[in-house]
Amino acid sequence: MSEHGHSNEDCADYLERIVYFLDNELDEADCSAVRVHLDECGPCLEKYDLQRTVKAVVARSCTESAPDGLRERVRVQIRAVQVQITEG
């Protein structure tokens, strides 16, 4: 048992489910179980908050476009790697 009253195996199981919970991919029974666990387990709640924040930052970043100069430099690098692979 850990200091917060849950076994490490329990927490590992819930931390795995958090990804699906954040994406609304769990049925209501599993969602309820995850909510109860998060209410009782501070360390898992902190990890949930971190995952939620990362997901929000990534989602926000995906709506921004890279500057044209950066996009062109990336294209040039991709082409160079493709040529190296083809010739290698």
C-alpha cells in the first residue's frame, strides 16, 4: 500500500485509464470509478491534472500554423533525408 491508501497496482491501472477518461472513451461505470479514485488519491489527481494540461496545450498548439520559413526548412530537410535513404 502506498501512503495514500491505494496499492501501486491500483494507481497504475487508474493512471492507464486516465488517458481514455480524458478522451471520453470510457463507459459511465469506468468513468465513475476513475472519478472516485481521483477524489481519494492526491498523487493520481496531480498526474491527471498534468495529463489534462498537456492535452490542452497540444490541442491549442495544433491550431497554430508554423511560419512559412520554418515549413520550407522542414521540407528541405525531409527531402534530404529521403535522398539519403534512397541512395543508401
